[in-house]
Amino acid sequence: MLKISLDALVTVDTIARRGSFAGAAKELFRVPSTISYTVSKLEEDLGVPLFQRFGPKVTLTPAGEELLKEGRHLLKAAGDLERRVRRVASGWETEFSIAIDSVLSPSGLIDDIAAFYEVADQTRVRLIKEELSGTWEALLDRRADLLVGAAGAGPSGGGYATEPMGTVSFAFVVAPTHPLAAVRHVLTKADLADHRAVAVSDSARQLQARTVGLLFGQDTLSVPDMQTKYQYQLAGLGFGFLPEPFVRGDIEKGLLIEKQVEESRPEETLYLAWRTGEEGAALKWWKERLRQSPPLGRMLPGA
């Protein structure tokens, strides 16, 4: 009898990513005691420890790393099999995941999702938010079936198709109370070096993380998404580029001051993207829907 179940592998994978049993329990919607029991039972069956415990934090042992390295291949294969069986039976995916870059608001898809539920055959919809390279990684890792708002060119290697959604322009802004607000000349690197930048953290786990507009060694406040970056800059805790539609109204009201910098940030092209060779009914529906009703205008705050 096999001692390793797919459920146990999912549990180990989630703990490894989250760094704690409590974090895994939250993601998997289980109580922590269930997570602990699953791991203890697996360790007992295999006769090896899989995690080293450091209070609430845990790390994989060498045996745990080897288990997860091979186990992730099994999880991917099992997920692919489930999706293929589902599509063979009805043409509709069991679950359809959409990864949205944090520069866009998921609320802009409310009408689209309502329309999807009217025609979908019991397909579950899952929305996730990713940042920068993490958006592309979600597609390649099969955590997402469709990207909405993926920034810039995708990673090398192919395996996906893209369509441009449009472009977003950026403005360099600071709060009126920030020291840079009083500087009257075009801001240089030297002007910026002594002040804190607010930056969105790249959510990539494997791909090369991307940074935008940061100087080497600069004091940086890293935040989880673009909306948080906007709020912290509005509060005067740092400077940086923000999507121009985000801040247009605040600039007009004097709540933010737009400054000219010697190295401006060019417009960013945002893309729809999906894996090639996959044509389930849900993916087909979403591609047609977003082609007919481009989402950028309704997903970009302030646009």
C-alpha cells in the first residue's frame, strides 16, 4: 500500500511555501491540528522527519526537500489528469484560475464573472493577485490559467500566447509633506538617494524577481501590492512611480505632488496570456469575452 497520498503531498507543499503549520492551515481551510496530524502520520509511515521545528516556523529536512522535489511532479501530473478528464467529460475545466497583476482591480471583472456563471458548467473560478514576474510564474507553474494585466515581455522559453490589453503611464509623486516636494529642479539620482522609495515586492518564487526604479543600496519600503504602495506614498512614507490614473485626482486636489525626474518610467504594456495547447471551454469563453469587452479601462483605478 502506498504510504504517500496526494493530500499529504499538498499539505507538505503548502507548509513549505507558507513556512508554518498555521499558515498552511489557513490556506487549506483546515484546523492546525489536522495539518499536524497529516505530517506526523506521514513522518511515521516513512520513518523520517520531514520538517525541522523552530517554534511556529518550520523548514524542510533534506528528506523533506527530496520528497517535495519529486512530489511536486506528482501533484502537477495529478492536476493535469483531473483537468483532462473533466474536459473530456464536458469540455469545461473543473477550476479556472485567473491571475491579476496588482496594478489592476479584480472588482473590474464582476460583470464578466457574473456572465460566466450563467453559461459555465460547474466550473469553479479562482482569482489570485500576483506582482511583476510572479504573474508570469503563476501561469507557467499552472497556478493560473489566464493572466490579466501581466506586465512586460514574458519569460523566455515560450509555452504561452499573449495579447496586449493596452498601456499604462506612470507619474512620479510624493506627498506635500515629503522633503522632495519642495525641490524645484528636475530630480536626479543624487536627490533621490537620501530618501526612502516605496516598492511593490515581486511575488515570483522561482523566476528572477523584477525591480523597477530602485537605486543600488537605497532605503526601500517593500509592500505587497500597488494599492498599498499608493496608500503609503499618500501618507508621505516614501516616493516612487504610480500609475497615472491612480493619482490623477490626488494631484489635482494637491494630495500628491507630481515631480519631474531625470529617469522617467516608460509606459508599461499589459497583456492577457494563457498556455498554448489548452482549449477548454472556460478559457475559450474568457478569451472571447475579454476581446469583445477589453477590461483595462474598468480594472484600472481612476481610469
